[in-house]
Amino acid sequence: MSTKVKVGIIGVGTIGSVHADAYAKVGDAELVALCDILPDRLGEKGKRHGVARRYENYHDLLASADIEAVSICVPNRLHAPIAIDALQAGKHVLLEKPMALNQDQGRAICAARDAAGRVLQMGMVRRQSPDAERIKKLVDEGRLGDIYQIRIRLIRRRGIPGMGGWFTTKAESGGGGLIDIGVHFFDLAMWTTGLWNPTRVSAKVYAKFGSPMEDYHYVNMWAGPPNYAGTFDVDDYAAGLVRFGNQATMSFEVAWAANAQDEQMLEILGTKGGLKLGGDMVLLTEVDDLLADVKLNFAKEGGGFPQQLAKFVAAVQGKAPPPATGEQGVIAMRLIDAIYASSAADAEVEV
Ligand SMILES: NC(=O)c1ccc[n+]([C@@H]2O[C@H](COP(=O)([O-])OP(=O)(O)OC[C@H]3O[C@@H](n4cnc5c(N)ncnc54)[C@H](O)[C@@H]3O)[C@@H](O)[C@H]2O)c1
């Protein structure tokens, strides 16, 4: 008898397919069902991924007793209701980022997990990369000393996804670039450094490229083409400063679109060393009385979605706790809520 964990995917758009491809690489997982409200897409994805059981209503998938676990890959507005329904149906849940529209929904998901006694893992895939893991190891070994400043620059020159669709409609997405891509690097910053106590934030968010949508010039578009009859009421640029008590600060810039070069940078400054994620990783430190630039050579292949889903399946099997927890998801949502609140209030606010 197979001991593989039977999984289903709810929402087989762009990232749902990425999950399907990744589950195929996880030896202990068997992808048995897909769900999407769009019948044509469901049929096409079912064929592409070789999955015969297909549901247009996620409640029908959740009613299948043999399915132990689900990946939830739907628009952000549906994260909380579908995750809660899945947990209440006794399924283990891998929930795509961002956790939900706001921290209150995040807490409700954690409460459903506790009541159900099932695994809840956040889809923080950026942690699952060799460079991120290497930074965390160096921090944990004390190679950076006391960490007092983090810098994030996450810049897309033109990278607004699905313009006019759910991504750019606040009621569907919870926000723009800040919640969509910022959440990855806020999580990465807090996970690598262990600074899970953001206390205050001063920030501003802008929307400079979505009005009118026809004036937005781009090279390619995730989840495109644009729907000019749709809505754009979210941020495309955000900047701010987060305090972690008296211990540390984090400055950030997150842009879906800006007249600036593409960049993905996380820099950590500590008393013994500093380093940047991205490209060649160099530890800026001292050896005896000399300043030293230590180039870190390590295998950069692997990780990503297959590793994330392998860890999820291992957590379902009880082999290890989930690597990205609901509590951490709520902290990221608290921070994002506070950034939007600070911008609206034109003032520093508590996280
Ligand atoms: N981890 C990452 O790096 C990453 C990357 C991209 C997207 N995402 C996240 O994944 C989620 C989906 O993003 P996407 O780019 O795949 O969007 P998408 O629009 O391509 O796909 C979403 C799918 O959900 C389906 N859907 C909508 N309502 C549904 C319902 N009630 N039941 C079942 N299916 C339903 C849609 O028809 C669509 O096929 C978002 O939360 C997004 O933030 C994560």
C-alpha cells in the first residue's frame, strides 16, 4: 500500500502549476486532485499535470476523504476562507503568500489550525534557497555579531502583475507590491536574523503607474494581459523604516514599478560582519587587524518549491515541524498592516 501523502491543489493558475510541477519531484507526495473555478483552465491543467480528478468547487475536493493535504494557490482574498474551510475539513494546509488580506484574518487561520490539530505551513519559498539558508547559518553561528541594521531594496522597473485584475484590486489582494513581493523579503529578513519583534514603523506607499492604466509601458506581465476595464487601487512603490525595539532597524524600498534598475537586495549589518543576498555573496569582516572580504563559495542549485513542498509533506508525516509557521505569517501581516496604516496616517505607528 502506498504511504505517499495524497495532496490536492486549490487554484491552478500560474503558481498552482508551479506547485504541481514541484509535487512531482517530491517522492512522498502524490498529487491526486486539482480544483479551479475556470473549467477550461482546469481541463488544460489537468491534462498538463496528468491529474484526472478535477473539481470546480473546492468544497467537493475538501470532502474527499483520501486527500490529506492541500496547497492553496488562489487570489489573496480567498486565502483565509479557503484555508479555514480546509483545516475544518481536517486537511493539512500549505498556504501561498501573503498569508491573508490582514493580520486579523491571519489570526483566524491560526485559530482554525489549533482547533483542527493539523499542519499549517506558509508559502515562504524565498527562504528555501541555498543563499538564504547560508545567511541564516552564518547569523546563527554569530559570524555577523550583533545585527543592528537591515536594508531591503526589492525593485522591479516594470513588474506590475495582472494589471486591472485581482492583483491590482485592493479588495481582492490586500494591496500592491508591498504585500505581494514585500512579504517575501520581510519574512526573509526576520527569519535570517531572528528579529521577529517589529515594534514601530514609519512608511509611505505610492501609486504612480496605474492611472490611467493605458499609460503603463512594460516588457512583459505576470498574469497578464492587462484588463483596462478593471481596477487599479493599490500601491506600486513603498519605502519606510521599521524599528525592532532599541535593538535594530530595517529600511526598505519595495517597488512593482519605478524608474530605477531592477534589484533584489537584502543587506544585513552586524558588528562582526555584513553581507548581501544576491549575486556573489561576500562577507565583509575583519581578520586580525585587517579588513577582509570573504567570498563565500557554495552550491547555489536546488531549493525552491520542491524543497518547500518536501518539507510540507514531511511535516504532514510528522517528521518535522513546518518550517514557516502561521505565527510568523501573522507577524509579517502585522508589519504590512502597520506600513499601510503609517502611510495613511502620515506618521510613525506601532506595529
Ligand atoms: N510564492 C511565490 O513566489 C508566488 C508567486 C506568484 C503568486 N503567488 C501567490 O499565489 C496565489 C495565486 O497567484 P497566481 O499568480 O497563481 O494567480 P492566478 O490568478 O494565476 O491563479 C489563481 C487561480 O485561482 C483560481 N480561483 C479563483 N477563485 C477560486 C476558487 N474559489 N476556487 C478555486 N480556484 C479559484 C483562479 O481561477 C485562478 O486560476 C496568490 O496568493 C499569489 O500571491 C506566490
